[in-house]
Amino acid sequence: MASVVFVFGGARSGKSAFALAQASAMPGRKIYVATAQALDAEMEERITKHRSERGSDWETLEEPLHLGPAVRGLAQTHDVAIIDCLTLWLSNLLGAGLSIEEAQEDLIESLRSLAGSTRLFVVSNEVGMGIVPENEMARQFRDMAGRLNQRVAGAADECYFVAAGIPLKIK
């Protein structure tokens, strides 16, 4: 039976490492859905490092915009998947001028209708625990990310909050 595991926490909290360790221990065909785009040298270096950390057991799908269709497709071909991360995806949608509401609705529907035996780990940043951002755009992004995280947590079978490398199961 398919299941969705939502893993969230602050920047450099260990959330991606936790999701990768959990998913790597599972048998079957694995895929990593990366939302990051190598728009500069530093990000390109990060992406290269993350690929090498995953190892040869993992296929990689770079999907910065269309996560709903990606989830529907991987459920038919893979046993274990990681989407990393939703806040980068949200930034990509904003930058591309796409409808945030439509994309979120499509993603949530794909999570709720996940078929087969796929175990899907969805990674996101928790951006609402710090100070209130000083500019309107940053506050809007924080609010959008918070609402998205709430919706994904609601659709997930399990949720883990990760802080300082320590995962806490909250659902």
C-alpha cells in the first residue's frame, strides 16, 4: 500500500539526510525528485554533492515545476521516492509566474491518490518559526509555504519534524 511521509524542518536541520537514510534502507527501485535548479555555480556544486551522496541505487528526476504529474508517474514505476524540496518548488513556481493554487491542488491530489506500493518522502522547509520578515514579498512567501506544509501534512500518513539532526515523529 502506498504511503506519504512528510519530513520538514529548518535549513540545515538534517531533514533531507533523515529522509534519504530512511528511504535508502528500503528495498526496491528508488527515485529522487529534485526541485532545485543549478542557476549558479554554488547551487551546481550542491546538486553534484547531493547526487554523489545518494549513490547508484538512486535515479534522479529534475522537476522544478510539475510535481503533481511527476508523483503520478513515479507511483507506477518506483517503490521508494523522495521529493526534495517543496519550498524550492514554491520559489520556482513564483519565478515562472505559474498559478500557485493550481499547482498545489494538483500536488495534493496526486499525494492523496498515490497508488501502488510506493513509499514517498516529501521534504520541505519550515519557514515560519523565525522572526516576521520585514518585506511584503518575504511575508507572502512564508505564508504560502506554511499553508502548503499544512496541506501536505494533512495528506501525509506520517510526519516528522527534524531539528539539529534529530527527527521527531508528530503524526
